[in-house]
Amino acid sequence: MALLNEEVQAQIKTVFADLKHPVELVMYTQGAAGALECDYCTETRQLLEELTALSDKLNLRVNDLVADAELARGHNVDKIPAVVIMRGGAEPKDYGIRLYGIPSGYEFATLIEDIKMVSQGEVDLSEQTRKELARLTSPVHIQVYVTPTCPYCPRAVLLAHKLAMASEWVTADMVEATEFPHLANRYHVHGVPRTVIADVIHIEGAMPEAQVMQKLLGVLDEPNMTRLRGEFEASLN
């Protein structure tokens, strides 16, 4: 049974008509070759198969987390289901955009917007944000914890993904909290969206771009980061 009905397919085809560059969706699952897949892996794979069939600008590759462990390490993927959204074609580029968990509910819109954004190859960030991103000199990992029923979560995820596209130092993950409860517990996710920057900087709710950047630039304050890491490690004990 199809996950996307004919009406939704028609709407998506209209949206995808303006795609510019090819987009590669790389999914990581486990046990796809005739075995029982992980929770939500089957549904995620079917959703991506139906989606990529709607445009010749889209291509789907399905990898196994264990059998293709070297590829997974190259994409820094350590849990499933996972989706890497990158520019495809003759000049492939990985912007560091990741989706962990099935992109359903409100997060389906995030997937569509991510595809459009990567295909266009540009993001609508303020000049001030771009200047501040240029101050980064080391990797910054952003995780945005979401649930499919949260209407505010896509805004937080898309901003994180825009930052990843705009800076080679930033990688950004959407993480579906109910599919990864051990991570939700680790990062004290009691409400969504909850954004975690460099493991220790936390943002509650979908904050405006300028405020998120103010928090993100906290990674440049090494004494403060050392203090926050100590507090975070103490909270795990």
C-alpha cells in the first residue's frame, strides 16, 4: 500500500518541478536484503522510494549500516534509520544534513524543504549570520530533537540544516526523540524541539536565527565550554 496518495504525489511533483541540481538521498538501514529491518526502517525506505520516483532529479541509495560500515563511517552515521541529503550528479557535495528516524508527520515537510534547499544550493540566512559562521574554526555538531506531531519542530530543524549548508564546520541532525529514547534521556529531552549544540549547549523551542547564533557562538568561549562539559558529564552519573 502506497504511503503517498495520488493527491499528495501530484502536489510534490509540482514542488519538485523547480529542482535545479540533482539530489542524492542516502539511506542507512539494516537487514534490508530479505531480513527483518529495524523499527521504521521499512517505512522510511518505502517513503523515500515513493518520493524519489516523483522526480528525475532525485536518486536514492540504500546502504546497510553493518555491511556498508565504511560508507557509514564516511557519512558519520551511527544509528538507523538515517537519511543523508546531499547534492548529487557530477559534482556531489555532502553538506552535513542528516535525518535520524522516519521523517513523518510535520517532519515530512522538513524532508521536502531540505531537498529543495540542497537542489538550489543556497540558503536564506542573514548577512550577519554568515559573518558569524565565518568565525568558526572547528567542527560544530547540532542535534535537533523532534516528534512527528510537533508543529514547531520543522522550523528549528530547517534552521540547523541551513547553518550546515552555509558552513563547512557545521553538521546538523534531525533526531526523532521517540525512536531514540536513549539519546532523548541523555540530553534531557522533555519537550520538543530541543536543540543540542556541541553536546552541551541546549536551546528550548524554535528560537529566531539571531538567538540561535548567539548560542552557537558559545562554542568559541572555551572556558565556558569546559564548564558546560563538566556539568553535562556530571549529569550523566
